[in-house]
Amino acid sequence: MGPSITLSSVVSEPSHGLLAQSVKAHCPRATLNADGFGIAWYVPDVSPIPAIYKEITPAWSNQNLKQISRVTKSHCILAHVRAASTGAVTQTNCHPFSYRNLSFMHNGTIAYFAIIKRKMMAAVSQRSFDMIQGSTDSELMFAMFITNYEKLLGVSSKPSTPDLPYEAEDNTRLLAEAMKQTILQVHHFVLDYEEEAGTSDPSLHANDHVEATATGQDGEEDGDGASLPVTKMVSRINLCVTDGTSVIVSRYTTGTIDSAHTLYWSRGTRLEVSGKECRVVHQNEQGQRAPRLTPEHVLDGKDNESMVIVSSEPLDEKYECSEVPPNHIVVSGPNHFSLQPVH
């Protein structure tokens, strides 16, 4: 999110962009992501509702993706490649999912999904349930997120208008809170099942020993990550949601922190791609050196050209980025950037 760039700047141009990660990701649990792909992008001058392009073909062999990405620009882009874990290889199961002006995607799987799916559905409002088109754990979590978000908004139970955006003040905070609630709900469901089934491992310690700490917008330490006990079977919950203005991204595991999927963040004034190399530029249009933005940096309203990129893996070998601590969320919006623990 930031100054408009072509979709190809994150899809095909970097040496380890979306296409490269679909063929050979660094993640040892899923090096090949061949079960489809999807991109969401925003063009607010045309509509607040995002455009979505999904296919079930591998991203690396899709010529339409390469051509569309080459000539399409946006200030807010979500891109995803899929290695199917739950749900068939269908277009409706490809990420990102969208509803009104929100886009959502997930990297990971939910343990015991076939068993706890019923509890997850019970946590979903009728309107959010009606939104579901596929059969994945990811889309069901999106429905849970929408339910939590609408409760925070105070939205009535009347039927919604999908082609109209949500209207909310302080939306960055609301999106972050809804994501935390959704993650903790899922963690509780997995934990409750293990306790009921007698499969929990008492030797596992509480999941509150994250070694890295994060700082909030006030510059004070927000503490460590999740405080719920770890689960024997691991659920990895790296989520991303955006309304085209704010973006919230999680790195979370219900297991020990070394089981979390990777996630990286970078900030600057813009992204430059030359050849196959990406560079985060810390310089404004007048050529003045901009300060490097850190987790505790409070935007002053003049940094409207500032950019945030969050990716599962660095976009190339020399790409400048920082690791998101396990069990934390990246929160970025107008005049705000922070890393916050999920508890």
C-alpha cells in the first residue's frame, strides 16, 4: 500500500515475487503453490469496491496474469498463490476473498477444521454466512471476521448492500480489533477441542514467551504475543485484510512460536524494481532524505506518500525488510503504523 505501482512490481518483476513463490517458496511446509492464485486491487477514482482476479491454474503459467499485471496500477494490492489444504481446487476457494470494500486472504491451515467447523459457523452471523461461496477454513474465518467487524461497527442485522462500502471512523483500529478477536476465537476452538478430546499436551507451556517485543504508536512496549496455551496440533493463521486505506496483517500460530509461518514488513516512500531487484526508497519526490520508519514511528500526516509492504517472504535476496514477531499484527493506516501483540 502506498504510491501506485503496477501489479507486476510484486507479481512478476522481482526475483522472488508472486510468480517465483508459486514455483519455489522458501517455506519448507509448502514449496509449491500450484492450486490457483488471486489478486485484489483498488482504484478509488472508479469505485471503492476492489477488483478481484482469480484462476485455478498455476500463477507461473498464466499469461493473462502477466499481461494484466504489466499494465494495471494500484495503490493497494493483495496477491496470493494457493497450495490447497482444505477445499477443492475451485475459483471460489482461491484467495483473496472480498465483501463490500474489504479484501481478505490467509496463509496457513486450521487444525481439526472438519471437527471445529461447526463451532466456527455458529460464531458467524446470518449475513456473513450468506456471503460464503466456497468451502475453505480461510473463507469461514473471513465470515467470522465480518461478523466481529460489523458488531464493532454497530451494523444492523438488515440485509446489506454488497456494492456499497462500509462507512466507519477510526477504521484502522476497528479492523485490527476484529482481526484479533477472530484469531483468538479460532485458537479457543482448537484448544477446547484438544481439551475435550484429551489430546492436549500438559508439557507444552503457555504461548506467551515470544522473544521479540513490539512497540505501539505511543512508543511503549506492547508486551509479548498470545497468552493462550499452545495446542498440540498447530494452526497457522497469517491473515491479511484491507479496505483500500488501512491494512492489517497477522503472523500467528496456536503452537510454539517456532512453528509460525514467516512474515516480513518494510516501509519507505516508494518501491523501485530494476531488473529482478527490489529497493525500498527512503527519499521523497523533492530528493530529500526521509527518516527510516520504525514500528514506533508516528506518522504526522505529511507522510502521505509513505508505503508499506508485507510479504510472506522477501521479494529478493537483497530486499530490505524486517521480520514480524510471531503472534503479532502489522497495523497500517492513515497516520498510523505499529506492530501489536495478539492477546
